[in-house]
Amino acid sequence: WDYRSGYFKDTVGIDIWANTNLQLGDTTGQSEILYYDHTCENNPSYDGKACEKSYVAVPVASLKAKFGDDDTGLALRGGYTRINIGTIRSSWGLNPHSYRGLEAKAHFGDFVVGYAIADKFKNDWRKNFHDMTTTWHQNQHPGGKQGKIIDYIHTVGGIYKFDGGQIDLGYGEGKDY
């Protein structure tokens, strides 16, 4: 379920995305769609590796605001949200990958400049937001190598759109990354 509101008084709105991904039959491996459980508790198909499970998640629950018009304006979004500016991008599987963070974008005609900061991440095969780490499993694999926790990431970026394409530049960093 994806609810992207309009804007109350053309200024303030909310976005909510809730999903459930259901396991049908016995599966092992990682489809990147179902919840990937490294400990595989109570699963009869457990083969000594991790397993997949059904889950319900809310990857997007954010407040948003906009000011200005189509020519010049400012857009703000914060909470559990997709971020798409500079070096931080939300990718998609069946459901969006998202961040706990804030994104601010100003636009002037065909030019957009923005800033974003985030401290948690949720990918498609997790049901909760977790610390960002230097390991793909976000330190959720109890027997695997544990990565360093990244306190936050942030970025500045600019996009110039023109007929037939765009130029997209960004600079970002992560604390202790």
C-alpha cells in the first residue's frame, strides 16, 4: 500500500508505504524479497544457513512540505523516507529501500540543489530499520563478520535537466566510513 498525499493548503503532506511479503512453500537462500532471517528460528526447512520468512513492514512514513511554485521552490521531507539527491539514493526491489533521515531540495527552473542526511537504513529483505554498517547484512548475521557502525551519512548534490538528459553531481560522506 503506497499512500502519497497531496499537500494540505498546497504546503504540508504525508507519505506512507506499508507492505507484506508472503512466503509460499519452503524456501532457503535469499530472494531479496522476503525477510532474511540469519538465525532461522522455528523454520522446518532450516539447512544450517539463513532462511526467508513472511513479514510486514512500513518502509516509508514521512512528513513533507513544499514552498514556492513550479519555477522556484523548496521541498522538505523527513522521517522514514526515500532519499534521492547527491550520493544517497533509494533503490528498489519489490518495495523501496529507505532511510531514517531528512532531505531538502531547492529548485530554480531546470536546476535542483539539495542536501540529505540519514542515520538508519532499511533494505527490501529486512522488516526493520537498522544501523548502517560496513557489512551488507547490517550486523544482523550473528556468526558473520561484524562491520563498523556508521553514525550517519550526508550529501549535497545538484541536478541540471536539459532536453534529452541531465547532469547529476554529488558529494557525500559517512562519519567513520
